Amino acid sequence: MSSEMTRRGFLRTTVLAGTVAWAGTAATGAARAGSAEQTRTDADRAADRIVHAIRRPRIPRRDFPITRFGAVGDGVTDDTAAIAAAIQEAAACGGGRVVVPAGTWATGPIHLASRIELHVAEGATLLFGTDPAAYLPAVLSRWQGIELMNYSPLIYARGASDVAVTGSGILDGQASAANWWAWKKPGDTDFPVFEAAVDAGLPVEQRDGTKYHFRPAFFEPYDCDRVLVEGVTFRNSPFWHLHPTLCRDVVVRGVTVSSNGPNTDGCDPDSCDRVLIDGASFDVGDDCVAIKSGRDADGRGVGVPCQSVVIQDCTFANGHGGITIGSEMSGGVRDVYARDLTMTSAGLQSGHRLKTNSVRGGFIENSHVYRVSVTALGGPLLLVDYNYGEGDTGSFLPTVKDVFLDDWSVGSATQGWNIQGYPEDPVGRIALTNITVSSALTTANVAKYVSDLELKNVVIDGTPQ
């Protein structure tokens, strides 16, 4: 803490001559790393290296149908125990595929073990109950970037290796304003009380999230290795849908995530290393993909960055941000490659969204978002916000630098970019290249407290920038 506070104190009293680009202006310059084509090629090579380095789960090819363990599948009978028995038997046999066949299966929380694949077959729907008591006892989780003991995620694994959720069926959390989503406002009220106790030194094992209105995520593998989620459809999560936390080697491929509820993020890798999100479709009530690494003092204490993340061939409809980083990024985020994306709805508020503040601290560096086709955006292509949430009220200055947007074709947006740093802590290098916005509400882009903004072949509403 002392080093970060010292840095802030130094910057508060240092004149940063020539490092600020004010709102409505932009500093232009050629990309230092060579041509745009070369930059894209280098990014593709780096992304490909990450993809090839990711280790996939190894799960034995033997099936354990849940019907063998007494599951009924009438949509009413509680099949939680039968599913748990199938997982236990598969694990005892060294692993295998727990098969949910066609039908409608009512269940509570599902806890996976090492070398277990939950396979939800075509025509199958898992209906998760909405009684909070069913999601007890509490398990170790991370809620909005802080570790605690909370209601079990709907699907959970901890400390496991080689786990998967696959198939072409549906997983429905059944959350609505009549149950989980009604906790949104009480949870917002509870959170500062909870965080104050954490900041005062409350140990993780005593952080009882069930005393508050903290909704569980849908699927949260925690401290796991080699995780696969493929083919299935997730609907109506109480909170974030896919939340791999402190995991290594995560693949999310060909999934559909759909929900209009509060905080129903699509996929939020949190302090993970080597992540691939491939061919997914998102239509959600918050950020589509949000890359995170813990929050405030707790996140700094854990100190694990999220890094080596590739997002490719994905489609984004409604949401707050398409590719988002933060705001829970106190452990840092680096080496993000998002490519070949399609954004289709003005209900999406920004294309690439970076949110932080001086309470979070942390860093974001080396983020590439390129080859993006946009029908419409309800906000700017790029939003960098140092005043998110608590704003400039802390002592931990964030670092954001080396952010690259290249080859964007946009039908409409409110503006090209809105970038706002701090006077003593400007946003670092931002490079925008080969970007066309056919229609914009304004060409008055905002670049406030930015030390290095590079524009090359950028046209907004017919006006070269």
C-alpha cells in the first residue's frame, strides 16, 4: 500500500507537461509498431500461441445417465440427489460423462468433481430451483471481486481438474423479478457494509455472504485446471452466467447466453490464465464478456492477474459492453486478444469498455480488439472510464496502456471514443486504426487526460479524424 500511495502523492505534485489531450481534441501519429497489417499479424500470432497452449480436459469415455440413479425428468420432481449420485459414481470410477437425456429435469446446485463432464443432451432442459435455502451450505466464492463464503453457484467446482459442461441442451436458472433478481437493490445497499468489514480484516472464512443479498453465479469453477464449456444454452442466471475464477486453461466454445436480468454478465474470467471464448453468442443484461481480477484491497491481496485471454468469432446483441475489462481489476489484466466479432444491437452500450478508478488500482495493458463488424452501438466504440463507481476517491492509481482497436466497420454509434483519465495519471497509449463509423450522433470525441492517442485512417460520420 505504501508504494502505491507514495506514487499517488508524487504524481499529485508533479507537473505532467505535454501529456494531456483535452476533450474534443486528439493527438495523432503513425503506429510505432509498423504497419496496421503487421500489427494485426503480430496480434494474430500472439493469440494463436495462447490458443495452442491451452490444455483441454481429459475425461474418460464412459457414460453415467442420471436416469440410472433415479432421476425422473418430469420438470417437477427434484432430481438433485440423482444427479449428485451419478457424479459421485462417475468420480469413484475415475471419471466420465454424466448424461442428462432429453426431458425436463428439476434440480438444485450441481457440484462437479475432477474428470467429470456434465453432458446436457439435445432436447434436455435443466431447471434450477430458486429457493436460496437449496443453495446452502455456503461455498468459497468470489462476489464482485471479493472472496467470501456464499450461496453455492448453480453449477460449481472447486480445486478440480478436467471438468466440463457440454451438449446442446438448455440450462435455465429461472431467475426473475419474482425471486433472485429482486435482490439487486438490497444487494447494492448491503455491499458497502460487507466491504467495510472486509477492509477491517475479516477473514475469508468469516465472510458470510448469506447474511446479505448476494446472488450466486450460474457456473463458477473455482481454482480449477482444464475447464470446458461447450454447446449449451444458459438462460436467466441469478447473477453472472459464466464465472471461471482463479482457473487455468479455460475454453468456452459455441455457447449461447441469454438473459435480460440485472448483472447477468455473459462470461467473466476472473484472475484466470489462458482463456479461450470461441463462437459464443451473448444477449444479456450487463457486460457480454467482462475480464476481471479481484476488487480493491482483497483483489490486491490475492494479487493474481487475468491474462492470456482470446475472444474470437463471437456475436454480441444487448449488453452494457461487448468486450469489457473491469471494474474489478485490482490484480491486473494483460494480453487480451478479441478478434472477428459481430455486434448487432443498439442495445449494446459500447464496443470495448475499460472501467476502473483510484480505489481499484491495478493495470490494464496490451488489449487488442480487431476485425469487428458493428450494425449499431448505443454508445461509443471505445469507452475508457477512470471515474467508474467510486470515482477518484482512493489512493491506488490505475494504469491503462497499449490498447489497440483496428479494422472496425460500424453502421452507427453515438461517437467514436470517450476516454477519460486523471490529470496526474493519464491514460497511456491508445491506437485506433482503420475504423469507419458511417453514422454518429457527434464527431466530438472525448480524449481527456490521455498521454498518447494515435489515429490512423479513422473516419467518423464522413469526417476524417
